[in-house]
Amino acid sequence: MNHFEKIGSHGDSIRFIGAVTEQALPNSESELHAEYDEFEIYQFLEGDLFFACEGKRFPVENGTIIIICDCVLHRPVLTRSCRYRRNRILFSKDVFLRYDSQELVLYNRLRQQRMILLPPKVAAQTGSDI
């Protein structure tokens, strides 16, 4: 059973979504998707999975945060049946124009790298609990 909760929003530019799947089933990398008008942040809280992004696999531990550029094919891939908990933030390019300082540093980094992965220890040090 899936439980999705819209935690909040900031106008049309930012949406916060929390989700819990009590008994998630393993899924496939073949079901990739992309957000075409939005950037995306995942915070993985519980589950056995890896993250598939543009033909590569990235290990995911509880507490991992991943920031994804728009138009990037990706998918969290569950490796076994388990409880799966995550938070997501979807936001438009406009957010960078309003909040990213020093000539759009984060925006330009995302455009170059396509994805930024923060392992749990790094995420904890930055205080970036979403």
C-alpha cells in the first residue's frame, strides 16, 4: 500500500512530497522517468535499493540525498520487497533565479554533473534534512 503525503508547497515553484510504501516490490531499471520542467531532490529514509541514472547505478543508504537536473532519466530501483520511505522535493528553474547566489552556482553544477549524490554522512554534516 502506498501512502503519499503532500507535505507542503511554495506557490507553483516548489512541492514537498513524503511517501511510504509498506510492502514495496522489487522494480526494474527499464522503468526510468524524467521530470521535464522540474528539478528533483530525493531523500531516502528506508528501503533496500540503488539509484539508476543515465545508465549508471549508485548505491543508496538510508539518509542518502540525491539532487537531479531536469530532463535526466532516473529511477530508484528496489532490490527486494521491503518498506520504502522517501521524501521528494520538486522545484522549477525559477527557484534558482530566486535563491541560488553567486551567479547560479548550484544550477550550473547540476547542468554539468546532471546529478549530485550526498551520502548519509555528508548529508548529515550539511544539515540538509528535507
